[in-house]
Amino acid sequence: MFDFAWSEIGLIAFVSVMVMGPKQLPETMRTVAKVMRRVKNLGSEFQGHINDMVREAELDEVRQKVQQISRTSLSSEMAKVVDPDGQIEQALSGTTKSAEDTLAETAAMEATEAAEAASAEAARAASETPPVETAQIAAPASPVAGNPATGTNA
């Protein structure tokens, strides 16, 4: 931290022993250590506050950029980047129209085929039903007439 050489540290220790004496030296070293810890804590706290301010400033810049991006239309920006002169869009619009026309023609053909199949089925069903003869239909029994099974008249 302070970049002292061993000879400088030895000189400081020798002078401090001569000036303070061996009795006060441990207490003085504890006091110096406490002061150094406080200075170190203050320095780290100051650095933490500075880092917080930098982060807030960066966040404000990022927020502004995000707001600016959210105001722009993403699809138009992508179109400018991908297809600046509009050639791809023109080609795709022609392809889309031809695909829609093909789908419409296919749907019309399928509907016609389904209608023809339905009419053919109806014609086949009509030709398979036997004709009904009028002679086969029995007339209802008269209430006045007698019962042929019993041979009685009413």
C-alpha cells in the first residue's frame, strides 16, 4: 500500500522505540492500527459511494437509450437494415399474391369436385331405389266390411 522497503520499516521501528520507549510502544501500535482501519474503512466507503454514483449515471444513460429504442419502430428499422432499397419486399409481395391466387383456385376446384361427387352420389342413390307400384299398396279396410279372418260382418 505505501511501498516501504524493509530497511525503511526497520528505521521507523528503531526511531519509535527510542522516542516512545518500550512501555508505550504496544499501546501506540494499537492506536495506529485503529486509525489505519478507520482510514481504510472511510476510503472504501468513499469508493463505494463513487461506484454507486457511476452505476446510477450509467443506468440513466441505459434508461435513456432504452426509451429511445422503444420509441422507434423495430419493424421499420429492420426493414431499413435488411432491405434498404425495397427489392426483397417487392419480390415477396408478388410471391404472396401468386400464392393467394393459387390457394383460391385450388379451393374452387375442390369445391367443384365435391359438388360433382355429391350430385353423382345422389343420382346413384336415386337409381338404386326400386320403383313403388301402386298395385302393391293395399287399401285400408273399411269399417263397414267384416273381418275376413273371422268371417264375420260388422
